[in-house]
Amino acid sequence: MRIRMLRGRMALTLALAVLCTIGGTAAAQSGKQQAKTVQNVKLTFDDKGYVVTPSTVVKGVPVRMTVDLDTVKGCMRTVVIDAFNVKQTVKAGATTIEFTPTKTGPIQIVCGMNMGKGQFTVVEPAKQ
Ligand SMILES: [Cu+2]
């Protein structure tokens, strides 16, 4: 009888320990995600087309793209990212484009006339 009660208590303690571990991990993960709420990238233009720096972003995390008006000129200031329904014309004082990547893979950027082709890559979030 005494042994049975002892076992029951041990099982309860074990269950509590497991629950605490799971809770702690979840809290740590959400803390990490909150710290990274926006991915900042730069959009420039070279002799080949659009260039995104850094060229890789993570799926599901909002991207804030700042367009460099010194290299992105004329019709190239209408930036089209079809994959994420982006079509935005930037100008002085309004140089940021915001979107959240919803799928992975190579993503194409073009101007409103389908020129200046460049690309960046979206990857899955790193596993914890
Ligand atoms: Cu164009």
C-alpha cells in the first residue's frame, strides 16, 4: 500500500517535470520569434538588374525592403514581386516596400514593364 502511493507520487512528479520542460521551451521559442519581427533588406540595381541584399529571407517573417533611389531609377522604381502580390512605385520619402513571404524558393522581382529581372530566395525558418 505504501509503495503504491509512493509510485503514484513519483509518476505525478515526473509528469510535472515534463510539463515544465515543455512550457519553458515554448516560452523560449516565442521570445526568439518576437526578437525577429522584421527582416530588413536593401534593393539596389546594377547592370544586370535588381539586387536584393541580403538575398535570402525567411518565410513567414515580414520583410521591409528599402529601395536605393541612387541606383533604382525611372520605370525601375515600380517594383513588382508577383509571388507576394507586390506592385509598388517608390519615390523620395517613400522608399520602403513591406510584404511577408508566404512561400519558399527563388522569387522574381521585375519592374512594371517586366524588365530589370532580379531575384531573392525565401527559405523555411530554421528548426529549433
Ligand atoms: Cu520598366
